[in-house]
Amino acid sequence: MKKMRVRFKLWLNTKNVEGVFGDGKWRLLRAIDSEGSLNAASKALRISYRKAWGDMSKAEACLNVALLERHRGGRMGGATCLTEQGKEWVKAYTKFRSEIEKAAEKAFKKHMEKLIK
């Protein structure tokens, strides 16, 4: 059997809204930060611009925080960058996800590794 490893998807919900923030929105924010625009980030992640825009709008509305600063296009094209709050969400979620990943790997080794040959 090939070596197995733990993989998971993580997201945060509110009482009334599913998928307020999670791995997808985290990856999108990181891509926006590195690519410089929502359009370029959506292309890099191979998701539609409409989905990317909708995901960011949903997150901002549910979290009641501006994650992005948008600059309309023109001859030179538009730009999107993370607000300070957006950067804080990326930083905090990165640490949160890392701790969850370590806990999952520890639980995997404790309970499952002995079954895999």
C-alpha cells in the first residue's frame, strides 16, 4: 500500500451561514495578495471571477469586515489588495490551520498508522 497521509478541508460557519471562511477563501486571499488582483487570482486558482467575487463578498458580509481594497480598472487595469484586516485573517487562519493539521497528523499516527502496512 502506498504511504497515506492526512488531508482535510476546513471551514468556519455561523449559525445561519455555511462556509463563511475556510480553505478556499484563505487560498483566494493569498492569491490576491500575490497576484495583485481578484481577476488574476481567480485565473491562478482556476476558478471563475464570478465565484471569486461572490466568495469574497460573502465572507466580508458575514464577517462584517473589509478583507479587500478594490481599485477599479482603466487603461492600466484594476487592482485588488488585502486590507490590514484581510492580512490579519490570512495570518490567523494560517496559524489556526497549521495547528489543526498537526493535531490531525498526531491523531492519525495514534489511531491509524498501525493499520497501514
